[in-house]
Amino acid sequence: MIDLHSTTGPNARKVQIMLEEVGLPYRLIDYEIGKGDLLTEEFRALNPNGRVPVLVDPEPIGGGDTPVTVWESAACLQYLADKTGQFLPTEPHGRYATLQWLAWQIASLGPYHGQAHHFTRYAPEPIDPYAAQRFRLEAERLMYVLDRQLRANEYVAGADYTIADMACWPWINLTWNAKFDRPRESFEHLERWFQQIKARPAVGRVYAEKLDEWMYRADHVRIPPERWTNGFGDNFHAFHRKG
């Protein structure tokens, strides 16, 4: 059985969606960033970057008795696609269309949306107006890019549902979090795709559980000091600075 080390954040959700889609048995191992669950040597042995998701497969591709450990969400998605032969085309045009949109998500959509969310909802006041606007405008621009792509294609990489869709959807699911000038629902093609993916049974199973309510109940979250230091502040940086 595969172990998926996870939180309720969008990067880990991508991999959980894939596991549900392909029907591989897995065990979800939950962590809470604000409690410092990732700041342990045991977890750093799994991922030197100290982030989820991490996938551990005791039955690796090609066989063998040594479990394979994969971290970074895109690598996890590609590993599962290679293991199962699903959701990543084998012919070059479809394969690289999928991989380039997967790369776009991890290089652009995820990081910019994450920073837009951070400065809108979580950054301590007073918030730098330039930083907040910079990330919000770029994150919103990326929604236009995706909407334009979906104008001519049913799914992100073309005619078929792939790991590129699984990578993008959890971040688009949180667009309300950054208070964009233009809401997700106003992007015609993006919204059509969003609802189409949302209706998939595998996605419904992953999102049946609630998110951490303390993070989502106010317009601007004042993160308690002990959670802040473990997730963003002194404890987090001190742990990663030590040898």
C-alpha cells in the first residue's frame, strides 16, 4: 500500500486525486504545518525540503524490495502515471502537451496563487501594498491564460483528462481566497472546466473532508504566533538552517 504524506493544501490534494482516479490503495498520513509536524528529522529524511506531498511506494516501478520515495507534487503525479499507464499519454504530442502544462502549473499557477493568497489573507499587517498587488495581478493573469487554453480544448492539455488537470484544479478551487478583481465564475471556459472536474467522483471523495476551518473563517486571518513560527517564521527557518 502506498503512503501519501499530506496536508489539506492544494499540492497534496493533486496527488490524492490521482490516487483516487487510478484506484491504487493508499494510506493518508496527515500533518499539520502550524503545529510543526513537518519540523522533524524523521520527515526531513523523507523530503530534504521539508514539504508535502511525499509518496512512498513499497512496490516500485520495475519491481524490487526497496520502497521508492517521491517528493514534489509533479514528480508524484508523473510517477503514478508511469506506474499505472493512466492520465499521461505515451505518444509524444500528447505527452509533452501534458508535461508542459504540468510544468506551467508548478512554475507559475501554484507559486503565484500561493503568494497572492498569502499576502491577501495571511501576511501580518501592515501588508506591503506593492507585494500584494504584484502577486494578485500575476495570479489573475494566469487565470486568463488558462481560460484562453480551455476555450479551444476540453481539458488543460487537450481533448483528454490528464495529470495537468489534476495539478491545476486544486489551485483554481481556492481562487476566492485571494479576492481577485474578476471572480472565477466570470471566466466562461475556466468555469465550465472547473465544474466538469468538480463533478468527477474521485475529486468528490478527496474534497469530502473539511479544510482547516481556522484558516478560512475570516477575511484576513491572524495566524496565532505558535502556528506562524512553525509555518512561516523563526522555528521554520531555524530548523532548515541547522545542519
